[in-house]
Amino acid sequence: MSFAALWESLLPVGRDSGTGGYRRFSWTPADAECRRWFMKSAEERKLRADTDRNGNLWAWWDPPGTADSGARPAAVVTGSHLDSVPDGGAFDGPLGVVTAFAAIDLMREHGQVPARPLGVAAFCEEEGARFGVACLGSRLLAGSIEPGRAGGLRDRDGITFAEAMTAAGRNPAAIGPDPGLVAGIAAYVELHIEQGRALADVDAAIGVAERIWPHGRWRLTFTGRADHAGTTRRGAPLPSKGPWPRSARWPRSRARSTRSARR
């Protein structure tokens, strides 16, 4: 299957008809449809597919004779995520997953067979749009967030990550590090849409990133009251007589000159 055909098969999922953006939030109907698309794509390619304990999706192309072997070589994995930010773009995440399946098709078309397992991954709650912590599925997988904290994260309706998993038919009691899965991965590479314009400025189609900005979110509390931006009085009133800033004196002087001219 061509990249274009594969891309078109995913494109309608989770798209908001009003905004044109995507609302693929974790453990929602749109997310479930994305998961079905992933599993169907894996099945069509006869890949071994599963969902890990943290809700991450995996599809494996095993070299001949290694599918049932406990001593298979460590895998090369590629992919990205299928969830989105509110009204997110089509390419942010899905590009990496769709191209991974398309690359397998291309390899097979050219008669290539991998020497080690080749994996396609789609990580759960990567954007953090529903539960507020980005890269949650991969953090859980690697052990960089406590399972209890992750399970207790709440969305805007008060639903916890654990409750959402349960409603989707998954077992939240099992979330947490999976050292065996991590140990079986030799390398990970991800194709991602550029979220800037550095490549456009150098007329390049692709770039290789050496490092990325760390992801962080902060909760801020502002104390005060809602009011109008233009007429709200300041806490400390301005002096009634000078010295006025030059920018404040100019309109007053201009106004006096205009009145004098009209007389």
C-alpha cells in the first residue's frame, strides 16, 4: 500500500468538522478508532501486534525463525504517537506511525528482510492533552513516573487515567515499568514533522536532530479579579501633575495644537 493510501485511511479519524483540527484524546472513542486502525494495519502486514501494560501499541516484523524465540536479537523501533493536542494538526505524531508501516511495505516490495526485529510503536498519551503529563505512556514504560501518580491523574471532568483505562477495557493495576520490553530495543528512531521553520530557511527536506528541548508544564495561580483591559484603574493612581513620560505628554501637546488651529 502506498503512503498516500495509508495516510488517507487514518486522516478522517478524530477530525473536528468545525475547526478542521484533530481531537484524538487518550482513551476516548477517537483514540479507540486510532487503535483499531493501528491493529488493522499490523494485521494487513502480518505483523505481530500487541498493547503493552501502559497502553502503548506495538507491531513487530520478526526475522524468519525468531517469532517464538526468547533469544531474538534486540529490535530497531520506529513510530511516534496517534493522540493529539486540542485541534492539533494531522502530521504531529501520525506521520511517524504511518511512515513506519509504509517503510515496511517498501522494504518488502524491494525484497528486503530485516536481520533483527523491526518494531512500529504508537505511544499512549504522548501529548498529555487529556491528563496533563506529556509522554505518559513512554514515561511509565521507562519507569520515570510513579504508577500511582500516573493512575491518579485527572482530566477536566475529574476522570482519572486509571478510570479511563478501565472504561476502555484495560487493567490500570498493571501500569508501570517494563524492563524486559525496554531491554529488547536496540535503537529507536522517529520521523516527526518539524515544528518550526529551520528546514525551510535552508531549503532542506529533512534534518537529523541531535537534541530536543525538554518538555515541561507548570500550573500558575493568579490572584485578582477579571476586568476590562482599557479602563481598569491601577492600584496606585498616576500623579495628577508631571513629570509625565514623553510618550504621555505628546498627545496632550498635539491636542492643544489641534484646538488652537481650529479657532
